[in-house]
Amino acid sequence: MAGVEVVSTTGRWPCVDVWGVREEFPALERCVYLNTGTVGPMPLTVLRRQQELYQSYHEEGPARPEPRQRLRDATTRAREALAGLLGAGPEAVALVESTTSGINVVALGLDWRSKDEVVLTELEHPAGRLPFAFAARRYGVRVRVAGSRHGTVTPETIAGLITERTRVVCVSHVLFTTGARLDLPAIAKHAREAGALLVVDGAQSAGALPLDMDALGADVYCLPGYKWCLGPEGSGAVFVSRRALEVLSPHRIGGLGLASFTPDGDYCFWDDARRFEVSTFSNITQIGLGLAVEFHHRLGQAAITGRIAALAARFRQGLRMVPKAGVVTPEGPDQQAGLVSFTFEGRDYPEVVSRLYHEHGIVIRSVSRPPALRASFHYFNLESEVDRLLEVLASF
């Protein structure tokens, strides 16, 4: 998994040893896997280490101090690893179950008043839409939806919907439908000027792009463990800024979220992001995510991001040669990440997805808003796999 430096047509970056790392992913021997944006495969090293920790925990006796302390220490390391991924301090990171869990921290944790407003985009994942639809039904919150153009949503469009009643602006860092990367610093500026929180769905960016919470301006940044981080399903994390901590209250309670509690029911939450944690003590799923992120760090974010960019660029360029195919993902490297969404004129997209898999062993997916096919490229993919997808599409 060592990194080396290579020169490409777009510049110089540290490079992932692809052939050295592919042995960590047995699924790659069974198919051409281009769907990390839905679920990514866990590296074998991570999966085995997670299983070993949990097995030893029970074999040694889960109530004994030594195995309990090992898992407690592993949970601390997981939070630290995720803090490194997010470009934040460990005290600002809570371990949760999913992106939706992180967004619920805001949707159910704000002291809403009737007719308060939330601004979303029309291309948000249900993880970003449903929590605020629930808040609208329960608290009378008004949801305002920004329209898209050319596969993306501009900061100016979002700013045009912000009013003095806006409490939250919730957007995806990378839109799951079109693969467009939004300009978070500009959106954050508009939100701050109105006194609103910027809440970010990082499902398609965390692990694919370098992150720095201060530079991005996010107040709350939510991520799942099982996509680009290649961790276990049921794991995730949420960054909560000090500004957001001042206005958010925990909407549920559990032992891990408490600094102290007494048998008679008195309790005190942690004064940092840990107050939003409620997982069980063993917390093996979050430990697995921490192990996956440590694996990620060993490869290096710069190398990972560079390889993703090169593979996605190769695919976008190749699509120009495929009859009746068109790229939906916006042009420009600052508007792209690991997803490439594309159209295929005259084709039923679910049928194309089915044929690609059953006839050619290629895994991609379709999206419905706007209707498109979507391929995801991660560091373990090969140039030959990109070319194979292009070849098969052209044959259709």
C-alpha cells in the first residue's frame, strides 16, 4: 500500500499502489465494481481486525475490565481517525449510525418556532430531506427548496431563498444525483450572514475529497461509514461546530452521551459533540469505521483523491465517443468528485443497469432526479475497468 509519485497529464500527485491494494477487495475478482457511491467494499484487513476485536471481547468475557478497556480505547481511536478525516478536533466529532442520524441531530435538536425556515436543494438525498420533512410536520417548520440548473445549484440560488426566518441551510457537499460538488464556503457565507446553520450531507465527499471544516464553513457535517470510507454499514459520524453546540440539544439519550449520571436519574451531558452519541458500550460498528479510516489514512487522502479524479476524468472523456451518451456532472475539477452521472438517449436506465451486471459483470446504478446513470470511481478501480464500461456502453 505504499505511495509513490507519478506524473500524469493533469499534474503530479502521490499515487496509490493499486495492484498492491486490490487484494484487499475479493469482490473485485467477481465483478467490475463501480458503485462505491452506494456501498463500498470493506478492506479484508479492516474486516478481519474488527471481527478479531469483537471475538476476543466475548471469548475473554465481555464484563471483564481488560476487554472492555480495549474496546473503549478503540472507540477513542475511531473518533480521532474521523477527526483527522474531517480536518477537525476529536471533541467536535460524534459517532452515529448514518448520515440521516447526523442530520437528525439538527432537525430534532433545534428549538424550532412555528414558521421557522429550512433551505434545501431539489437534488438532495432523502437523508437530507426526510428529517426536515418530519420537522415540518411536527413543529410547523417551512421547507424552501432551491432549484437546479445544469446539474448543480449555485450559492446565489440558495441565497435567494434565505430570509430572516431561515434557521438552517442543508445541502450536499456532492450531489448524489448529478455528482456536482457545491461551493460550500460561498453557501456558508450566505448562511452565516442570516444567522443560520449550514448543515452538510457529506455522504459522497467524505473519503473522496480532502476536508477541512473551518475552510468549508460547515456547522454540522454528516457522513456514513460505508461509502467512500469503506467501513461497515450502520456506522457514521457527525462534526458539530462550537457555534452549533450552543443552539442544539440532544434529541435522545444514552450512556455514551453522558459525562455523569446517578442511580436516581440525575445526569449531565458532555459539553462537546459526544453528547449526541447513544451507541452501546461495545460499539463494534463504529470501531470498524475507525479501522477503515486508519486504513484510508495510510494510503493518503491526496493519493486517493488524485486517483479518483484521474479515473473519473478518463470516463468523462471516453463518454464523448459513446453514441447518444451525454455527461450530466458539471465540467470543471472544482465541481466534481468521484461520481459521474450520464445520460444514454433512448434507453431505459434500470434496464441498462441490469444488463451491465447480468451480461457483463459491471455494477453501476441509476438515479431518478434527473434521470441518469451513475458510475462511482474509487482508488481500487482500474483504467481497464473504466474502458470496459465504455466499450460495453458503445456496444449497446
